Amino acid sequence: EPEVTQTPSHQVTQMGQEVILRCVPISNHLYFYWYRQILGQKVEFLVSFYNNEISEKSEIFDDQFSVERPDGSNFTLKIRSTKLEDSAMYFCASKGGTDTQYFGPGTRLTVL
Amino acid sequence: GENVEQHPSTLSVQEGDSAVIKCTYSDSASNYFPWYKQELGKRPQLIIDIRSNVGEKKDQRIAVTLNKTAKHFSLHITETQPEDSAVYFCAATIYGNNRLAFGKGNQVVVIP
């Protein structure tokens, strides 16, 4: 069964550094999402992406964040200048023609 | 925006007993309600979902009920087994490609 994959599984970075989190959605899916979960808190929506553009973003998704689909398979989340409060688990999800959003295993981002 | 609350935060049940997790939502426009199960270190997996045009849906030992008037929905697990031990997340959204609004998650522990 096809699955969403994410790399790396764990990323450690210094405050102020740029990070790129990578996702490979399920191949025939057209809708892509990023969510994050700070330890002990809710899973929070960051951004959705469709037809090569952002379709919706949350108030969390400020100018420090960007998303890109650089080729036909990858979907990336970039954080330009990381802050301590960006430390969280970041989940990518994709959706095809049904209601279901399929989640990746997550990338744990630790900002020191 | 949509706000989803989950209760209780932790639930311990004896193997074979039933477990019930309740969620409330705030946006009466929400019409799609998925439940995700997340085992330790693994991705969230959809286990059951319900649309607002039905009041109940069942899949083997798992059922979901929806009360649109009261704006709450519940996950029912019958004949619990140790492999049901996990964190369960409820979510709500307006059907389509929109964001999922998640609850905080319930840790279910099935005691053998």
C-alpha cells in the first residue's frame, strides 16, 4: 500500500538556521498539507497546497515558512530562521479523490 | 475557526471492556469527522470517519456516533485488545480539501 514518506526522521538545528523538511506524498494525490505538533499539544494545521499553489494557511504559517513542490514527487517545508518555539513534530499529509488525508511518519525538529 | 476538544485525556480499560472517547466541535459548518490512531513512534492512521449526513458508522469493533445538534461525536471501541493501546485523535473539517482541526488526543491503555 502506498504511503507518505518524510525525511529526515529527526532534525537538530541551531536557532536562526534554515531547515528544509521533505515529504514524498502518495503518487496520485493532488492535495498536500503540513501540520505540526508541539510536544503535549494538539496537531495544528500549517498549510495546504493544491495545483502548485498554497490554498490555505494558518496564522502560524508566517513569512518564515514556505512550501514548494520542486518536482513531481517532493513537497517541502522550509523554515528560514528557526526559533526555539519551532521545535515540534512536523507531519506531511496528502489526499486524493476521497475525504481521507494520509499522514507521513513525521519529522521531529529540535531547535537548540 | 474550528475548535475541537477531546475527553478524557487518558483512558485505561481492562481487556475485553469497551472504551468511549468523546469530542466536541465548535463550527456547525463542519461536516466530516475522522478518527486517527497513532501508535508510539508511528504515523497517525485513519481508523474510521463519519460525514454529517449519518448519525452512526460501524466497522467491526469500532464505531463512531455523531450528534449534530449537540456538536459532539464519539469513538466506541468494543472488546478492547492490547493492540488497541494508542493515542486516538479526533478531527473535524468542512468536507473538501480543507484543513483538519484536531483534538488534543486520548491515550488509551488496555490492561491485559
